[in-house]
Amino acid sequence: MSPHGGPGGLPPFIPPGFHEVSSCRFYAFLHYTGQREWTYGPPTSREGTGGGKNPKPATGVPFDLTRPGDWKKTKMLNQPKWLKDKPDYSFTVTLGLNGPLYKNPTDLPLTKGRWYMDIDGRRESWNRPTSPLLHTKGKCGAETTPVLNIPEDAEDVEIILNNLSPTAHNIHLHGMKFAVTNIADFEWCNVNRTSCFLMPHSLNPCPKEDRGFSDNNHTSGLNNLYWGCKYNEAKDRKTENILTPLIKDSLQLWQRSWAVLRIKPDHPGFWPFHCHMEQHIPLGMMFALNVLPSKVPAIPSDVPTEGPCMMDSSSSSLIEENTKLSERVKELERELASKCASTKI
């Protein structure tokens, strides 16, 4: 995806849902207080000006969580006591791209080739609710907003993530942390086997019963690259780790891969769960967890709101205030229109 083009002077290949980037290398440098330098500016080399020029040998065990095997190299000092042998509830969440793709110059932006992260079987891209979820408890204005309602009696919830796309995703949960109890470890598709990025669905080594398309209604052309190797309960449950899992609020879900998470849903609210890649969020790769709605505190009357939906009874005064403001705006618009008309005469 180089800005200088592809091989032989051809244009760079930019898959749907991606954007051209100027560089795939990023560097960061530390500058310590008291370090003696006459001038100091932006870094101009990979070595830097201090210890980077003469680095000491690295010690310890190599640790890189982009490699599935490294998740088993360490454990938390304080292990979660809420994890059960079997979760109270289990949900399968799919990540992928819905077709059709852009074809005509008249196609409107953000209307085609949209990413999604949603319950399998629904697979809706994120659409902003017309009124805030907390104000309406998701009962109005959220008809096209993907929300997963967690049962209020749940103490341990499993979320299975299936990535049915050729790119990795940086997954992040707001409001709570999760235990990573299982993660795929494919020899044919990992951080060192990026050739699977362009692997068509028909040539992949994933067992046929585990293969899945991002969009079963659009599987030709470039859409044929959007598939993944799904979690299989019968085969993969035996590799889970509920004794010493790492606790995270973010993880990298490798391309065409899967991961299994457990959460303790004890923090009331609507919590975004999304890919943290900047170009994927506006294209819809996000949904929300609705946790303990009966325990969400009443919204203070001075908190602004928007949209057509009525809020719960605790916010009736705010509804009345918004109605008065709307009437006043209409009144000012009529006065302005009248003044403009008299000026033309």
C-alpha cells in the first residue's frame, strides 16, 4: 500500500475498507531530563542520539502478543476469581465487511463496503442513535444501532470473536476489562505469514466447516478475499485457559482468526466495543454492550440531549426545556424571515 505505486509502475492495491498510507514504519524516542545535548529536535535516524547508538544486549524472554503462543508465557499476579468453568452466557460476534463495494462515481461516501462488528446473524454496521442510548435506555432511536443486551443475572459472559477479514483489528472495550481465555494459532496465517492477506477463499487451508464469508450475499471479486477461519466449539474448547488468562481492555485480533473473551458485566451503562483503527471506526466496526440497565443512575436534568425520542421520567424537565428552546428557535426564524422580506420590498 505504498504511495509510490505497485510493481512495474502499477497503481498500489488498496483493498476495500483500507486507505493508502505513506509509511509502514514508525519510530518513537525518549528524551531524558538532564541529558546533555546542545540541540534537540525531531529524530533523524533509527539509532537516536543516546543509548540507541550503542545498545546493550536484550535480556529476558521474548514477549510479543501479536504471536498467539506468547499469550501462554506469562500470567496475572492476581487471577480473576469470577471465572467459572462454564460461562453463564455465550455470544458470537463477527467482524467483517458488508458488500456491495463502491462501483459508480455517484456512490455516496460511507454507504457501501462498510465494516461491522456485531452479533453473528445480524452483522449490522454501527449507526449513531438519533437520541443518546443512556437517555432512552436503547428503547428509542436505536433501531439501526447494534447493541448487545447482556442479561442482568449474568456474572460471567463469554464473547467469541470471529474475524472474517484479511486484516488484523485492534479490539478495545470501554468500561470493563476482559480475560483472554483462548486465541487461534494458525501456522498458515500469522504475523510472519502475511501471504494469507491475498489468499482467496477457495485456496485456504482452513477446514471447510470452519470457513465463513464476511457477507454471504457478496462473495465474488474483491469480496472473495473477505473470509475467515471461525472458532469451532467442538475442536477449540479444549485449548482454553481459565486458570491463568491475561486481563486486558485491548487486543490484536489477527487476520482471518478468532479469540475468546470473558467479561464480568458489573459496570452499568452502554459500553462501546470496537476496532481501534482510525479508518475502521467511521466505517462501522463498532457495537455497544448494554450492561445492567436497571442500575444505571438517572440522567441529571442539566445534561444536554438531542433527537426525537422521549427520555425516561427522571428527565421530563429536560424534555420540557428542549421543547421551549425549539419553539424559541422557530420564533426567531420567523422574525428573521419577516425582516428579510421587508428589506427586499
